[in-house]
Amino acid sequence: MKPTVAPFPAARLRRTRVTPAIRGLVRQNTLTTDDLIWPVFVRDGEGIEEPVSSMPGVLRRSVDKIAEAAVEAQALGIPAICLFPYTDAALKTEDCAEAWSPDNLCNRAIRAIKAVAPDIAVMTDVALDPYNINGHDGYVVDGEILNDETVEALVKMSLAQAEAGADIIGPSDMMDGRIGAMRSALEAAGHRNVSILSYAAKYASGYYGPFRDAVGASGALQGDKKTYQMDPGNSDEALRLIERDLQEGADMVMVKPGIAYLDICYRVKSTFGTPTFAYQVSGEYAMIQAAAQNGWIDGEKVMLESLMAFKRAGCDGILSYFAPQTARILNG
Ligand code: PBG
């Protein structure tokens, strides 16, 4: 009997991997500097760059240093920078009024960046946790996180940020109805071109630990965020949240954390085809850095591979603490 199959493999898939040129030719996804949003931490003072111990390589910067960092990011071709304030404990109150003060750290940083790096988009975080005595994203009364009262405060906060010059408002609080409320308030105040990038599918995650240290909220946090952030066991709910936020006027949506939630990124992008972002959060960054520092992984390789994974999953961009390091590599 003659063999019915040819004596060579019918499909040599290895042919498309044979040289760097051919691999480049067939590669479906690419990572570019255009994909990056750089989250940074702002603190009080002047001339200060202080390391965040749980996030090796990440600094808390005073406003003047943030402005310098924005100039550098703009030169690297990073399209957006996202501000997170480390607020002095003395400014944290029950009503969180510092959140909408025109001169709070975040708003001062926006103006300082706009003065020296007008072409980089400035994104903000909207939630009460940096200003709240109990570390929660919303008002807490008798152990309950109040939704509608919190939304009112968040609207004031987003207006103050838009007033200071923010290009993209990033509500990370997970209250219901906040996108619609912010959109109408922004429109009414004439901020028609200020975008909203909603942290629409944000999970109650252990991966945020180092961030809470970075913004000084970890000691303050009482309890957990499970009544407003999503349950890691759910995925259909993420689609409902995204759909709702888009209907309320979100221009872009985010899935957070990133690498453990690539299935969500994929479903969101394939269902809605809307600008979709992932947040490679502090814990993901810290894990890669820790393993790299121990010599257990090649940090640079894993960094680039992890960012590519978001592109493959359908994301249009990634918030990553690795943004400047990545841009330097991509720029050659
Ligand atoms: C707060 C906020 C958090 C992050 C971004 N905005 C923490 C939280 O929800 O507790 C986490 C970012 C990170 O871990 O890098 N609303």
C-alpha cells in the first residue's frame, strides 16, 4: 500500500517564522508609542522625586517634576499622561471637598503640564479615595457606600478638572449613573471636547495593592470595595456596564486590571468595537519588576510581551507604568 499522504507535512507553518523579515511581514499586531497612557503620581512640594517602595522604578513627583516628566513623555511620543494625587492626610475630610478644589494637587499639575507640554493629553482619575478619610471611592454612611450623593461630588470633581484643562476624564469609582451626570454637566459648562474614558469594567482586585501605597490610601482603607467594584467571577456583567456607560456618553472604555482580564478585553472589543483600553495596574507592574529584579525573568522581554498581549486581545491602548521605558525601546 502506498501512503496516502505526502512524505512531508502538508502545511509547514514554520515557513512564516523563518526569518525576522518574514515574521515581521505576517505579524498581526504591533505595539507603538501611540498605544500608551502613562499613569503618574503627584505629591506636594518642589523638586521632589521620591520612589514608591512597592513599585520599583516608579516615582512620586512634585508638580514641577511632573511638568518635566510630561515634557519628556511628549518628546517620547507618548500621547497621554494620567494623574494620581498623593494627598496629604491633613486634607482628607468626610466631605472630600479637596477633590473639587481648583487648586488641589491634580488641578495644579494639569495646569503645569499644559503650560509646558501642550500636546500631550492629560487624563485624570475621578473617585473620592485620595481625599476620603476612609479610603473609599464614595461617601460612606453606616458602612454603606452612597451612590447618588457620591455622583454629585464626582461631577463637581470632574468639572474642576475640566476647568483646569484636563482632556480626558477618567471616572474610576464604579458608581451607577456617573457617566451620564458628568457628561451633562460637562456639556452644560461648555466642555464639549473633554472626553470621558470610563473605568467601566473595574474589578475588586488584589492587584491594586501597590497603588494604594503609592497614593497613601492603603492605611486608610476600611473594609473592601466589593459593593461597587466587580466580582472577579463575572464577565457578562462587564458587557452590561460597558453598554450602559457608552449609552450614557462615555467616549472610551477601560477594563481593569489587565493581564488577568484579557478575556474581558476581547469580549468588549468584539462586542462594541469601541475604543477600548486596559489598565496594567500596579500589582502587575510590581510582579514583573520583582521577578526581573531577582533575575527570574527578563523584565524587558516580559514587559513588551505583556503589552503586546493587550493589543492582541483587541485593546487600542494600555495604561502602563512601563510607558516611558517602553517608548524608549520602541523609539530605538
Ligand atoms: C481609585 C483607583 C485605584 C486604581 C486607579 N484608581 C485603586 C482602587 O480602586 O482601589 C488602581 C490603579 C493601580 O493599581 O495601578 N479609584
